[in-house]
Amino acid sequence: MAKKDPKAGHVSETPATQLLKAHRVDFTGHPYEYLEHGGALHSAEVLGLDPFCVVKTLVMQDQDAKPLLVLMHGNRKVSTKNLARQIGAKSVEPCTPEVANRHSGYLVGGTSPFGTRRAMPVYIEESILALPRIAINGGRRGYLVQIDPQVCVQLLGAKPVACALAD
């Protein structure tokens, strides 16, 4: 069972937490009250975390509609122009919520890079890898897990990129 916060109630397993446990990843679960369109800034605020350490999982696509995941600081935006140049694509854009849900198997707002329905290349903002721990979606709206950011490289093969813009 996922470790739970007694104030937040029970959190059942997700494909993300199952994958983390199967690989013996040290993580802590952090349920919170989900707010529609609240995003990483809301979760950081209610959990008392620095939004720079809360990592959002974005489902994007290249010019050929091939999906990819981008892991970005909660208080930064992705420069799609810089990202496209670094990964050798003509262009990159966010997927619509319906397409993102289909690719990941998660609902937007609850997208984890772990345990996605479809294998996709993962790109991580390089400055995230310098953090001691990050909070990232655990596969459900209103649920983050704290992990060592190196897990993203080790388990997902995440490739570092420099594509952050200040929010």
C-alpha cells in the first residue's frame, strides 16, 4: 500500500506506484485536495513545497504527432522552440487533453511519467536533476510522490534538456 497521510485519507495503488514499488524506488506519497486547473502551483502551496521542486509531467507531440513527455519545474514553462531544436524536431506542441489522456492512460492533472499506457520518449529539464528530491504526480489527480530525480533517468531513460522559461 502507498504510504498515506492520515489527514488525507486512503490512496489506492496506481500504475505509477506499482512501477516504483516493483523497482524498489524509495518514495513517499502525498495526497492533497485536487483543484481543477490548479496545477503544480496549487499542489505546491497546499503541501508546503517549493514549486521549483514540484515537477509537472506534460504530454506533448512533435510535427508528426509522435507523443513525448516533458518533465518541467512547477513554476516554469517549456520553450517548445528550444525543446524542438534540442531533440531534432521541426516543432513541438502540447497535446490536447483528450490526446494526452489516450497516450498516457492518465487523466490530465494526474499524469505521471511512470506506468504510462504507451512508451514515449521522456525529456527532463536539466536543472531538475540537481535537486535532492522532487515531488511528481503519482498517477492520480491530487496525489504526488516524492523521489530522487535521478529515478527519472534510471527508470524512464529521461534525457536532460534546457528548455525552461520563467513563469
